[in-house]
Amino acid sequence: MSAGAADFEALLREALTPVEPPADLTQRLELTLVNLTELAQEELESWELKAMRDPRNWVRPAAAAVVGASAGSALVALRVRSRHRSRKQQSGNLFELAAHTLQDARYEARRILPGR
């Protein structure tokens, strides 16, 4: 093996070593998703029906709906995923795990959209 190939392999090993994410990454991501969801809800609540008659006014509420739905879905998935390991240990079989996961998803969705 030549010296160039060995150097290349060493560089590849160094470049492909796993990197641990910051400890507070989950909390920061959750906070960002909560903020996006709340901002989208506020934007949608502030629009009046009279303004919706003109199609040119549809862009902001449509964008707010897309952002709110995406951020809310990601937030539900993040929270459900964070409890998945403990639920996996508590469940006796795959069907129990699926039931617990669906129950967690319903609970989180209700937390995000209270009163709906």
C-alpha cells in the first residue's frame, strides 16, 4: 500500500468519525417547533374572513397553515420518539407498543391543539 493511499484512508477515517450532537439539541429543537406552531396559530387567528375574499390575501394564511402543520407534526413526532425507548421496555409485544405509541401521539396532538 502506498503512502498516499494510507493518508487517504486516515483522512477518511477522521472525516467519518461519529459526532455527538449537543446535549441540549432536543430542547432547542422542541422550543423552536413550539414557537413556530404558536406563531402560525396566532397568524391564522388574526385573519378576518372579509379579507379572504381576495385570492391575493390567501398566501399568508396558507403559509401559516403549512408551517403550523409541519412544525406541529414534527413536534408530536419528536415528543413521541423521546418516550419510545421507555415504551418499548414497558410493552410486552409489538401490538402493545403500537397502542402506546398511538396513545402518546394523540396526547401530544391534543397538547398542541387545545380545545380542538
